[in-house]
Amino acid sequence: MNIVCIGGGPAGLYFGLLMKLSDPKHEVTVIERNRPYDTFGWGVVFSDATLQNLKEADPSSAAEIIEAFNHWDDIAIHYKGRTIRSGGHGFIGIGRKKLLNILQARCEKVGVKLVFETEVSDDQAIAEQYNADIVIASDGLNSRIRSRYQDAYKPDIDTRNCRFVWLGTKQTFDAFTFAFVNTEHGWFQAHAYQFEPGMSTFIVETLDSTWQAAGIDKMSQEDGIAYCERLFSPWLGGNPLISNATHLRGSAIWIRFPRVICDTWVHEQKLPNGRTVPVVLMGDAAHTAHFSIGSGTKLALEDAIELRRSILAHNNDLAAGLAHYQDVRSIEVLRIQNAARNSTEWFENVERYAGFEPEQFSYSLLTRSQRISHENLRLRDPVWLEGYERWLSGKHDAQASERPVPPMHTPFKLRSLSLKNRIVVSPMAMYSCKDGVPGDFHLVHLGARAMGGAGLVMVEMTCVSPEARITPGCPGMWNDTQAAAFKRIVDFVHTNSDAKIGIQLGHAGRKASTRVSWEGTDLPLLEDNWPIVSASALPYIEGVSQVPQAMTHEQMDEVLDEFVVSTRRVLAAGFDLLELHCAHGYLLSSFISPLTNLRTDEYGGSLENRLRYPLAIFRAMRKVWPEHLPMSVRISAHDWVEGGITPDDAVEIARYFKEAGVDLVDCSSGQVSKAEHPVYGRMFQTPFSDRVRNEAGVSTMAVGAIFDADHVNSIIASGRADLCALARPHLADAAWTLRESARIGYTNVAWPKQYFPAKRQLETNFERAAAYAQSMGK
């Protein structure tokens, strides 16, 4: 093939090199606008895993890179006069110029044609000039080619909230260093690492609003750098900060990071001569990942490796190879970008964690991306993690033993309610009641999970009237028969376990009068439908669902009274915690979301008005619920629809409920509109809990795609939530808490005496598995 790479950065050079190595008959040309062996930037970072990929792809250039890199294992975090240091992280740093020089020399040696000082303004002309069979658009972040064919690539560019400047210094660091400085204008942070003997990268980052408040936007380049030198003088050892972007004037060296995602990476372009040539995005032209996880160069090099592999694997069927390249890399890049998004948002919100002590601040920073978990930290630095576990358990239990306690097993208290651990059996609709009365199914379902080790078991949404039910199979609390049936379950839980039990009261609103899930989720009943109400007369599914009546003030008063009467029955049944359901598009949620509340009275319009009715119900319930017992509220922290509730709104909603006396906010999301587009992933709703907890200053419960002990330990230890609710894992395994505790080697758990033989067998199985893994070198 004739291959043209436009852009001589890591992606273009490395792909050209690998293709030439795979078949010397390929004619490969790399076109670069800068001079030979000239580049801008300081050091770049990638992990030990990336280095292994380079060794496999081209041992020769990998050997040169290894000889030139600076390796370190430690991360040092400087915060509030303390330094927290942990090891085992495994990074390498190398000068960007040195890396490109190695690749340039290697390309020349194997016969890749390098064309310098050539600005490509017309890729089609270049493709014709070189008779290209494929054009690689590796022309960087501000790709002209991506812009030219934006209708095909469909780029989504999100300019982030922080400004950063990429500097160098002769001060050296023996660890990847994070330093945080709080000023009268806000937080500044430095990301620093040594990339060659006597030289380090030093990135300074701050919110754009802080940058402007400090006046850096009006400073000269020299004055802006001097300002940073003063801020970070304790870590510079008298060395200056250096810029190699002298061609830029004033504050132009400070930029806001653009996150780039493209819908497709391959565009078939017809040339003026009639031939069609694929134009393939690679590296920063296709995607970007924030520098705080150090993956830009990694992604570029691995793009090149995969494209070469995909082409060869499809026997030079270029179209099939390109399709495979996009399929494989887009998934990997999405994974990295999700982690990068989490990391970016963490550094944009340092103030959110400013109340943390240095120990927890450091743990939160290390796990910010959600790629590094609790057990992953244990593999990296077991001594540091065990010390952190002791510190954390001591914060929650002054009598904690010297043996580290997993965060999921630290106790938690809400008012007079004491929970033995942080695990909650999430409220899950079972649709298995008759006339709202829970029977033997619920006794076994809830009782088994209480005996399975969870600290708190939550009953599914229980309805305050027959008309409030989602389906005919939903539980109720509108009569004494239902209350007595629930008391039977509560008494069983209290008698046979040390778990606590809570209940969720709610009203289905416009999602009422539907079939049980296995007969058609959200579909109206085939017969015997009852009238439904909502904040406004909007059906849940247009053309399918019933159209609800917009509630009158009289109906609102009636429903409020029903919640109060049900609350008294909950108390009579002996429940330990009461939750008000204000999420998922049900009645109270329909008042909160602007998507479902079109009212023009005092209950519509502003967020304050839309919260007026849910808060009135909450206050009325709180008034009759005992002072010593806690109340929680479940909210949809994100509607996942433009114009709906956002995480910013969720923080404000939590503040209103906190003022009304709520003790815990259960942070869910979605199910308000069928137009939603959630972004799923592990622990995907935990960031909402993080924001509510640390911005609104109220205890939270995280829920959503949390499915193993590692997730729970990471969430609790990092201060992103106080409790973790798990639904599906508990459906699959009623003893999830006991089994997961044994799996991670924590045996100091109170098992029901009837289960003790299983406890010993489970521990023995895991001990044998661990011994076998060790014998195999794992």
C-alpha cells in the first residue's frame, strides 16, 4: 500500500513505522509541519502496561525508549501541610522531544519517508500526490482534517472548566507529585514528574474562574509564570519554571482542555481524480483524554498498534480491517475517557473535598477515576492501604481493633439508628402482594437478606393508597391489615438478625395502574384501570400510557394526608427508617422535574416552587415520625434528558430536604422520561452521591451498578457515600455480604448461628483458592 500519515506526532510516526516493519514494500510517508527533530512540549507519561505493548510491537524502538525513560512507583500528595505518599503505581516519564526523536530515527532507518516543514492545507491533494491507498489523519488536537469532514466524523468537543499551563523545571522529583495551594481566589494544583535527568514537567491547573480572579488572564507570559513560581516555591527548590512556548503571547499559554469524542473514525473520501480513499483518524485527532490520567500518548501509540494489527488480521482487506479498528479502539477509548472524565471533574472540584483530612483527600485523589479501586491499591501498596483502613475505622469506632477493617464493615449512625455496616439491600419492586398485603414471599425475601449480613434492608416502594400503586401487585400501607403483615416481617428481622429494616413510601402518579413487569413494564392494565394523577396532564409513554389528571389542590391535600396516615402505620409496624420516594418519575418526582411539571400555580416554575409539594409532604411525615428515628429521601439526581434535572439541581434539591430535616439522600437517577439517554457503567450514579454528600453536606446512599465488595469499599473509603445500596446482587445471592466478606478475607463478621457450617466451608474454599493462586505465581 501507499500510506500517508498527516502529522508527525507519536500516532503518525508509530503507525508508519509498524506498517513498514510489517511489509517493507509499503510506501509510507509521514508529513510534519515542524522542522526535523524539533518539537514542543515537555515530558509525557505512560504506564508499565503500555511499555509492554511497545515491546511486543517493536522491540528495537522500545529498547531505546526504555534506555531513555525515568521510572517511578510512588505518588506524593502535598495537601494542607502534609505529604501522603504511596507506592506501586508504576509509571514511566520520557521527554516528548526525546520520544519523537527516537521514533523519527527509527522510521528513517527502516525506510519511512519523513517530510518536514510542510503544512498540509488540502489532504485530497496530498492523497493524489502520493497516490495514497490510505490517509492517516494524525494531525493532533486541532485537526484540520477532522474539521473538514466534521459532518462525517461528527466530533463532540467539550471544553472543560480548568485552565492549565504546561511548564518545565530543573527541580527533580522522586515521585509523581501533586501539590495543592489554596489562595484567596481558589485552589491551584500542580502535576509534576521527572522525565529525564535534571528536568521535570510541571503543570499548573486551576478553575477558569479562579484564573481570572487572580488576574492571570491580564498578565504577560513572564508574570503569569512568576505568579506560579511564588505559589509553588516550597516544591521548586529555588528553581524557576520554564516555558518553551515563547511564540505565544501573554496568557495564551494557559488553555482549557478540550475533550474530543468522534462518532466515527473512518471516512471514505472521493478524490478529484475519481478514486476513493479512506481517511482515518488517529490519536488526538480522534479522541483526547485529560492529562491527569496521563493517557494521551498511550492512546495514540495503542491506536497505531491496533490499526496495524487489524489490517494484518483481515488479510489486507482494508475495509474490514478499518471497521475492526474502530470497533476495538472506540470501546477502549470510551473506557479511558470515562475514567478521564471522572478524573477531570475531580480536579475541577477540589473545593468539594477541601473539608477532607489529608488521608481521605489522598485516597479520594488516588481513586478519582474509578479505575483504581480499593483492592487495586492493596496490590500496589498493602502497607499504606492497611494504615488507611486503620485510620478510617478509628474515625468511626474508637474501639476499633488493630486489625484493619474493610470500609464496608465500618459502623454508621443516623440519629439513634446504628448500622453494623454500610451495605443496604436496595428497595426492589417484587410485584408479589395481594391487595397490598405482603405475605410469605416477602417474609422469606426480606428475612433471608437480613440474615445474609446486610446492615439495612429496605422494603420496596409501598403505596399510600390503592390508586398510588404502580401495579396491582404492589405493597400498601393504607390499612391496618397491611401494617400487621409488615409487623410480622419486621419482627422476624429484629428477632433473627442484627440487621435494621426500613421502608419506602411513595405514590406512583402517572406511572400507576400498569401491569406487573413480567407482563409488560410500564404498559397500562388490560382491564380494571384506575384513574391516575400527576403534576401535569402528561402521559409517561405518549400514545400508550393513560393521560393523568393534573392534580387539584384538594387532591394534593388528600394525598398529603394519606402519606401522614401511612407514616403512622409504618411506626406501628416497628420499622427503623422511613424513606420518601421522590424519584423515577413517580408522583413527587413529577412535581420536581421540569420535564413533567408544567404547572403555572405556586407548585410550578422555579425549582423552589416545584419542590414545594414534595417538601410539604416530607415535613408532614417528619412531624409524626419520631425525632430519634431517621428519614431519608430518594431523588433522581439526573433526568438524562436535556432540559431536565441535572446534578447541579440535585445538590440544590438535597439542600432543601436537608433544611426540612432529612438525614440521608438516596441518589438514584432517570426513569422520569422515555427520552432519557443514561451513561451507564460501573458505579455510574456514584458521582451524584459524591456531589450531594460533599457539596450539600448531607449523608448519602449510592446506588446503581455496584456489585462487589471492592466497589463498596472504594466508595465508602473515598467519602463518595455513607451507604451503598445493592439490588440485583442481592436478588442473586441473599447472603451477598457474608460471601463477599469471606472472598476478601474478612472473617470478623457475625453470621447467623444457623449458617456457621457454611461460613467455615466458604472460608476454607477461599483459603484453598488463594493458596492455589499463589502456587501458580498469581
